[in-house]
Amino acid sequence: MTGFDPIRSLANMRHEFGEHGGVNMSIETSTTFTVLDPATMPDIFSGRRGPETGGCFLYGRHFNPTVYALGRELAALEGSEFGYATASGLSAITCVLMQLVKTGEHIVSSHAIYGGTFALMKDFLPLRAGIETTFVDASDLAAVEAALTDRTRVLYVETLTNPTLTVPDLPALAELAHARGVKLVVDNTFAPLMVAPIQHGADVVVHSLTKFVSGASDIIAGSICGTQELIGDLMDLHGGALMLLGPTLDPRIAFQLSMRLPHLGLRVTEHSRRALFFAEQLDGLGLDVRYPGLPSHPHHERLARLRNPEFGWGGLLALDVGTEEKAYALMEALQNRDRFGYLAVSLGYHHTLMSCSASSTSSELSDADLSEAGISPGLIRFSIGYTGSLEQRWEQMEDALRATKLI
């Protein structure tokens, strides 16, 4: 633990009032911005002036005042110098990797990551950009160190791996990376507020804001948090991946996300409280449940050192029922018989969402890759919601487990 308090950090930052004194910030929908002095325009295009150097905005694909304000709030939550929001989580990941890694250079990544990120690194970047990735068990520091080469520019991990919920040793990975001049990039989508990777040595933190930060499964967005220099480079008019690839977030969406940040802590805490309860109950029944809040989890003590304890152990758990057939039967019963939750991908929603990872969010991985990552055909990922009473939801879970003869 670092003593970093993300809620206090957000509360103490300068509040963005509305144009006419409203307690909420204004939504700036202009796609282009005027200047009073024609000589200002060349300064903006040359990079000499911008939002932090003269208050100048240029164009909606560059900085936007509303998205800019959201980025400052996200940076406060992560404890980073700067932040900016993008049109999706995967766009944030793509832009960071393409900014930090050039053709012919190299990435080392955890082998247990979101399927879309895996496909980006394994298939897309080698073919389209000449960037290769070596996938390793990020919990094996010797394997990580052995994979780092003189061409490596990024070490990439998730705070909690998707969907196996292992926990990489961020401080140790940061030390390994920095000794070789490599940037540690961490996807913190599964652990907002609960872990602040920058405080443990990460250089860049990315999020899919679609998940817990949005909380309603109605918005697609992402974010990048890091140094002011990094965000400036990403927005450079001549070589910035955010500027030139153009994953622009609509300012209306940025406003909606900003309005959800004040109660993010309440939501994350309740997701975590319920997930811990379900994990303990399932574990007590002798089922193969994976949840880092359980003392039996191999990385329980590690996460205890990394986390901000008031936000719990996370809102996701994995249950391995052995086979795809059993997983499908249980999920069908949970949704259609007991109304426990929804058969759907994604996470962080107020209702419970469940999916069989090997055939859905990790389907980009081959059978060999799935096996190496520890994702079995019967592994169900649950994003535990907070609707209904806890007692009601557990009764529904027990009924479905009995109906499918798993207990």
C-alpha cells in the first residue's frame, strides 16, 4: 500500500464549474475553436501553445475542453500527472502501444489478457506495423526478465488478469522494466480505485471506461493516464497516435462519465462486497472458485499489499465447472430459470453478467494459448452485480447449482 487515496485526490482537485456558474461543468460540443489573434494559430499548430500553455484549443480530434476535464479527473483517480479519454478501451491500448513501440521493436506481455488485446498484439501489430510480442506468465519474474530484449519497449500486464484473476507483482515488474529502459503499461479495467498502478511503478495506465467507470453498459470509452509528456506526444499533430488515428471521445459522453465518477467508489465497494460473499460461499461448497479475496488464492497476499483496502477485492470471480457443457447449463439456469443475471460479456454492470471465457471474450486465443493462460473450457467469468438482496441472489445461485447437479 502507498497511502494514496484516489477519492481524496479527486475531491481535492480544482472543480470545473459550468460556463454560467453551474455546479456541473459545461459540455463543449464545438468541433473547431476560434482565436482572437491570427498569429496564435501557427503557435498552436507548431505545438508551442495548447490547453496548458495559453488555454488554446484547436479541433475536436485534438483536445476538447469537456474531454480534457474528464482526463484531469481520471488522472486524479490514478495519481498520474495527466490523462485523456478515448473512444474505446482498445483504442486507448492501441494508441499507447503504437506511440511507444516502433516498427521492428518489441513488446513483452502477460499471456493472460483480454482476447481483443491478445489479437491486437499477436495478429494485428506484427502484420500491420512490424511489432512483435512475446507472451509470458507475468507471475514468473524470471520468464519476464528472459523475454526482455534490447528491442523491447513495453512490458504489458493487467492488474487482475482477464479472466483468471491472477495478480502480477507490479513493483517487481516495474523494477525489471525500468532497469532495461522499458515502459510498464498496465490495464486497470478490472480494479479501478482498488489498485492505483502508477503508485506501484507503472508508467502508463489504460482503462476500458465502458466497464466499472460507466457502470451501466451504455457507453463505450477508454482512457490513458500517464505523464503530461506522454499525452502531449499522443496529441502531437505530426506524430501523435491519438491525433492521427483519431479515436475521439464525444464530449457528451465525457460529461456523462464525469457525472458517474463521484459514486464510482460506492459501486466498486458494493461489487466487491458481494463478490467476496459469493466466492466464500462457493468455496465453502468445495467448488473451484478463483477470487483474490480468498486466503487460498495464490496471490491473495500480493493484492493485499497493492490494494486500497476500502474498495474490497474486486467485483469479478471465476468459477471453473470443468466442461463447456456444464458451464452452459449453469449459465442457462442462472439466467432463464432463476433470473440471477444475464448471459452477456462485459463487466461492471449493476446486474450480474456471466460468460464462458474460452468461447467468448478469450475466443481469440488458440486452444494452446488458452491452456497456457489457464483458461479451461468450463471457466465462467462472473461480474457480480448489486441489484436484489444478497440473500435472494445466493438462493438463486444455490438453486441453479442444484438444478445442474454441481452440488
